Amino acid sequence: MSDMFALAMPWWEFILRAVVVYAVVLGMVRLSGKRALGQITPFDVLLIVLLGNAVQNALLGQDTSLAGGLLLAATLITINYAVGWLATRSRRVERLVEGEPVLVARDGRLLDSVLRRELITSSDFDAAMRQQGCRGIEDVELALLETNGHITIVPRRQDGQGPG
């Protein structure tokens, strides 16, 4: 029972490991693109589960104590809160963590190279158009891939004058 709370390494090493793993995984997620954040597929769920398992040893080392797990959980939650707090107060941090919207279509023309770079399939884009009341690409004035992975469509005005 006493082993349940006995740490296998110094407390500060748990915190250091959590900070490093959080920063590296956040960087990897940001590099993987916005689609991964906005449209969860079965493959994305699998990736999340496997990521959790892959970083477990990096976080815990040889420690299997309850205290070590709770310290890591508290550290990760605190880091996540701090990153969110900083992002709401600094445009630079917000851009670093969340990115910026990306133009994927303009004036009835789809930007195919941007869709490929952002890993958006044509069926994903077509679904976004249908959900927002556009029958075809010719009805789209602007389409943006938002920082949360959602595609926002600005339809052309019926009088042909564009948005406004």
C-alpha cells in the first residue's frame, strides 16, 4: 500500500516530462493540419488512443504510482489551462497554438492545392457546401478552413454583387 504513493523519480521530473511531451505533441498536432482537429474519423480516434499509449512511458518513466499519475494529470491540466489563458491574451500565442483560417475557395473556384495541403477531401468540401445551403462551387464567394477544422462557406449574393 505504501508503494501506491512512492514516486520512482523526483516530483520535478514528472512536471518536466509533462511539459516536454505536451509541447512536442502539440507541435505535432499543429503540423498535422486543421482537418485532424475538426473532423474526427475512426482513424483519428485510433491515432488519439495510440498517441496516449505512445507517450505514456515518456511521461511516467518507470513510475506506476498513484501519486505520479495524479501529479502528471494535474500538470497536464494546468499546462492546458495556461496555454488557453495565454492564447486569449496574446494574438501571437493564439496564432502559434491555433493557427489562422485558410482560404480554400474564392469566386466559385476551388483551390485544389490548398485542399490537398490541408488534407480536405472533395467529399468533405461538398458536405460543407450542402450543410451551408450551397448547391455547387459556383454558389461560393469564399470558403475558409477555420482554425477548428470547420469549413465556413460565404455564398454569393443572388444579385451577383458578392458578399456584403
